[in-house]
Amino acid sequence: MTETKTDFGTCPRLLEVSNLSTSFSAGTKQLRAVDDVSFHVNEGEVLGIVGESGSGKSITLRSIIGLSRRYGQVSGEVNWQGNNLVTMPERDLRKIRGKDIAMIFQEPMSSLNPLLTVGLQIGENLTEHTDLDKRGRKNRAIELLEMVGIPDAVNRLNDYPHQFSGGMRQRVMIAIALASNPKLLLADEPTTALDVTIQKQILKLILDLSKDLGMAVILVTHDLGVAAQTCDRLAVMYGGKLVETGNTREVLRAPQHRYTMGLLKSVPENIEPRTQLYSLPGTPPSLLNLPLGCAFAPRCAHAVDECSRAKPPLVGDAHQVACFNPVNQGQTPIGAA
Amino acid sequence: MSSISYFISRLLQIIPTFLIVMVIIFMLVRALPGDPAIAMADAKATAEQLEQIRQRLGLNEPIWVQFGLFVKNTLTGNLGDSILLKAPVTEVIFERLPASGFLALYSVLFSLLIAGPLAFVAALNRNGWIDITIRSAFQIGLSTPVFYIGLILLTFLAAKMRWFPVGGYGATFWEHMHHLLLPALTVALYTSAIIMRNLRSSVIEVVDAEYVQFARAKGLPEHIILGRHVLRNALISTVTLLGLSIGNLMSGTLVTETVFAVPGVGRLMLDAIFARDYPLIQGLTLTFAVLVSIIFLLTDMIQAMLDPRLRVS
Ligand SMILES: Nc1ncnc2c1ncn2[C@@H]1O[C@H](COP(=O)(O)OP(=O)(O)OP(=O)(O)O)[C@@H](O)[C@H]1O
Ligand code: SF4
Ligand SMILES: [Mg+2]
């Protein structure tokens, strides 16, 4: 999957996110869930966003389609076909949401309305974004359910969400998201809530669909194994900031940020069997009490003086890293982390 | 199919409740000191009349036979004669029921019309000045006694301005609407405060739910998000509350019927109590028990209609 995606310069950019920040007021303080994040998505590619719980992955996705601005302040730019979605009025943004840019939520159990039939929940998307008549919508809904692998789709349109299992609900959500052929799918941990075999099926489904329909995907996950198998490029988030981005293979083979390195070492597949499993020391930072400098500093074994003084900027071209003392293959004496 | 079996099972559940109510009512008169027949009769009743009542109640028989007789009499609508009105209890009650029913429905309608939109506006502007104003206004409504509000409306709009009659019920539908407008409003001011408070908090709970966000992510217009995704879910707990506050509604109706001289069962109950008209009190208590059961059944049905998860048998 990664072989064709090395030359980023020539790939047309589908989405360009620049200096995106989202903060919520928490009492008297401001909680910065997304802090000055910039990245892009090329047409048809799968971009992975990885990071620990609370690092701001979901809020990043929600900020892209304007779901977060009801709850907090969003600034920066989200460039979509020459328009800035951050400042776009709700009325116009609504025509892009669910049509060109669709989103799958993290929680299949709570993301479908328990009181409405699955058919209606697919249909209302079609009503909004297509010219199909009632019958056309019904046929399309059946087609979508079949596409995501729901058996006996014809007879399930009148069923309610509680009549589906978690995995099936996730498929329904994917069907809803795909209803009007989006160009970009924001998939927020589409598999975390499911058991392992179903995880694999759902991921495969999303990737197959992406390939068949030429749809770009931003796949949020905190599973590096999943990211390695599915994503063309990776963006690593920590404490609301992007700390490393680049080609999946490069990021995973030669991680430069200390946090990425730590994450990789804590993946069981990466180490010898029966050796003690490494886990990152400490806990994810509280976004309300971020250190002045690098957010990872309190947990970083390689911090230098500068780390506690200033925030490291994200630098580099294809492979970007925000670290004052990166894992720089031989250049730093601390070397192999 | 499952709706019907649900309905039937729900209907069967009423039977034990009803038996308990019957036992209580049965005991009530028999727990009074002295001869129940005297309690159930006019003070000027002749020995002959008393004997007749004893026969009907089976007072000379063992207690379980008496209870059997009571159940039989109740089911056949033979509840004796009202001491106060000198007419069969069943007849008296059925004569008064329509006015009360009209008033109750009228006030529920008012409550929903008042509480629904305001609860939504308040919830969507949570803690803003609109929300605070609405909540304070309803707080006043909640803490003012029903009869007081009724008296104020009666004094100004009916007695002074003469826009409304000061009592009665009228003969036609539109006359009912006119006569009962102030009484219904009086009851509604109280019940709507309860509904508004509950609906507001359930809207607040629902409006940030993941499925609402997901609906928004689909690009649906706001009126569909609110009407289809928020309202229905928020209504579920409000319907329960509406059912549970039937007690409030009934006591509110009772007071209001008295203040506005509405010829309903609420006022009848009050009269019966003051006159110690035991047969009538018994009959009315039974009627209220039936009504409450029906209301609970109805709210359950509405809930099952709204929430498919309740429909699984
Ligand atoms: N509406 C809100 N108001 C205040 N804080 C919020 C709000 N929504 C999210 N947050 C905070 O923003 C931070 C980032 O949340 P986010 O959901 O993006 O994390 P995440 O990376 O998706 O984590 P996870 O892997 O657990 O899903 C969290 O600390 C969360 O508490
Ligand atoms: S900037 Fe400093 S503290 Fe942060 S990860 Fe790099 S070395 Fe560690
Ligand atoms: Mg998340």
C-alpha cells in the first residue's frame, strides 16, 4: 500500500490543515485540545493519526468539519477546494459535511439514534445530499448495507440499532458515511470498540472501499499495528500537538521523536517474545496543565535543557519532527533510545 | 405483533393493582367505628333502609363473602346511592366525568404548548439570560398555590374584565373551550412548570449525545436535528413524568374545579368528603384508581411507541 506514495510533491492535495487550534473553556482555564496543528491529505491516500487517549485526535477530526466550534473556539485554516471550512458559515458547511467529507464516530453503540430505524438513518443522509426519490433512497440504502457486508440487507432497513451487534452497527455507520460517495472519510477509531476479528474485517472494508471509490481516509487509531498495515502516511499526536509526520514506513522504521519511539517500543509485535513488555513511563499530560516546553518532557529520558523552556517546532519536509533532541541516527550521542 | 402482546401483558399487570385498591376501599368503610351500614346511609334513614344496605353489603355474612359481594357489586356498577345527591353513585359520577376529562386534557394540552417550546429555548441557551428568565418565571409558578393563581385569573379576567364566565361548563364544545380556558390555564401553569424543568434537562442531556453529533456530521439541517433526533429522545423521560404527575394534575383539577365552580368529579369528591357521603367517596376513589391505571397504561403505550427498545417482548 505504501509503495506508490513517496513523491508527495506531485500528489494533488485534497485537504490542507494549517495552524488548526481548538480550545474549550474549562472553568476559568482554557483547555487546548488541538494546538497549532498542520497537515494535509492527498487525494485517495490513507493518513493515520496516532496518539494516546486524550491527545486530541477526535477533536482534530471534529474541528475539520465544524462540529467542535459549537463547544469551543476553533482557529486556523482548513482548506477544502479553496474554501476555509473553519470560517465557513454553517449553512454552507452543511452541504460539505456528510457529502464530500463524511465521518465515522468512535463509539458504534452510542452514535446511532436508538429511536430511529437504520433505514431512516441512512435515508436522511440521502435526502439531504442527493436527488433520489423515496424508492431510489431505499434501493441505495439496501445497496449500501450490502456493500458493508450486512447480511439480508433488504429485511434490515426497518430494524433499530439495538437489533444489531457492535460490529454490525459500525458497518451501518460506515454505510451512512459512504451514502453520498464522500471524497474524504474521517474514520475515528472505527475499530477500537470491537473485538479483534471484527476489527480486521472493518479495517479491510474501509481500505477496500477507499481503493475502489478512490476515497481518501484519515484513520485515527491508537494501535500502531493497525496504522502500519493500513496507512500511507502517519501523523503522531501528543498533548494536542503533532510531534511527527511522514511516510508510514519511515516513521515506523526510523522514528525521530522520542514519543514515537516510546510508542513503538510498547507494541508487543516489535520485541522478542518473552522479554518484558516496555511501557511508556508516566501518564499522558493533562491538557489543563501542560508544561511550558515540550509536552513530553516529563516522561522523556532524553530531554535537554531547551525542552523545558520552549515548545519544539515541527520541522522537516517529507518526514517532520518536533523535537529538540530527536533520534537522529548517529548524530546524537544518546543515539538509540 | 409484539406491540399487541406488550399491550396485553401490560393490561394484565393492572389487575393486581386493582385488587389492592379494592381491598383498601373495602376496609375503609369497615374500619370506621360503629355500623358500616349507618355510615353508608343517610342520617335520617329508616331501619328498613338500613337493613336494605346491610343486605346489599352482606354485612351479616363472613368477611370474605362480603368482599366477594363488594367485588361483584363494583364490577356490575352497583355502588349504592349517594347520600348527598340521592341518586345512584355510578350515575352521578358518569354525569360529572366529561367536564373533568375535558379540563384534564385541556390542561395537558396547555402545559405541553407552554412547556415544550420554552424548555427547548431554555435548554439551547443553557445558563444564558433567556434560560435564567424562563426558569425563574416557572419557579414562581411552582411556588404559588394553584388556588391562588386561579383566584387571580378569576378576579381579573372573569369578574373584572368579563372575558370569561366565572363558573360552569357550558353545553357545546366551544362553550366548554371558553368556560374551561381559565381553569385549564390555572392547572397548566403548575404542571407546565414541572414538565418544563424535566424537558429542559433531558434536552440538555440529549443535545450533546453522540448520535446527535453524528446526525450533524451527516450535514442535516438544524430543524431536523432538533425535531427528529433531539426532541423524540428528550420526550421519553418527559412522558414518564407526565404520567407520574397525574396525581398533581388530579389534585390541581380538584382545587381548580372548586375555585371555578366546574361541575366535575374533583369538586364532587370535595363535596362528598365534606358531606361524609361514603358511597360516593368509595365510588370516586374507585374511579380515580381506574383513571390512574388508564393513564399509566397510556404513558407506557406512548413510550413503547417512541422507544423501540421497550417493544421487545
Ligand atoms: N466539549 C469539550 N469540552 C471540554 N473539553 C473537551 C471537549 N471535548 C473534548 N475535550 C477534551 O479534549 C481532549 C482531547 O479529546 P479527544 O477526544 O480529541 O481525545 P482523543 O485523542 O480522541 O482520545 P481517545 O483516544 O480517548 O479517543 C480531552 O482531554 C477531552 O477531555
Ligand atoms: S523535545 Fe525534548 S522532551 Fe520533547 S521529546 Fe524531544 S527530547 Fe524529549
Ligand atoms: Mg477519540
